[in-house]
Amino acid sequence: MMGGSAYTGPNSKHDIFLQKLNADYELIWTQYYGWEDSDEFADALLTTDHVYIAGSSGVLVPGTTYYRDQIYVVKADTAGVVDWEVTYGGA
């Protein structure tokens, strides 16, 4: 597995990405994760049947131009498909 943060298009903000590679370092799949605003990758834990992804997600504070970072956690299957995702740290 390899993860990070990247722009996914010309009008996008950072998204978290995760890539699965085989033993010869050939790409098997790439998945992107995150909400509307910028998301930053921190770490991933691979188990036999799931991958847990941790990072942060910037959320616009209502009525301002400021962003507040929240903890962002994803549980995905071994194909990278999201089982659930959640943020912690307020709105």
C-alpha cells in the first residue's frame, strides 16, 4: 500500500489517495477519499480484510472564510471500497 494527498482535478482541493501494489510494485488500484474541502493523508493500517485510513479534513467554519481541521477516518475493504467514513472534532 502507498498513500498520500493529491489534487484530483484542476478545480479540486487535496484528496487522500491510497494505492495497492503487487509484489512487483505494479499498480493494482487507486482510490480517492475525502470530503468537499482539502483532505490530508496521515497513515493507513492494513489488516487481512480491511484497511483503515487516518487523516484530516478541512471544514469551512460557517459564516467565515476560515477552515477547521478535523480528524478523518475511513474503513475500507481490501479493494479500497469505503465501508464507512467519519470525522471527529466539531462542525
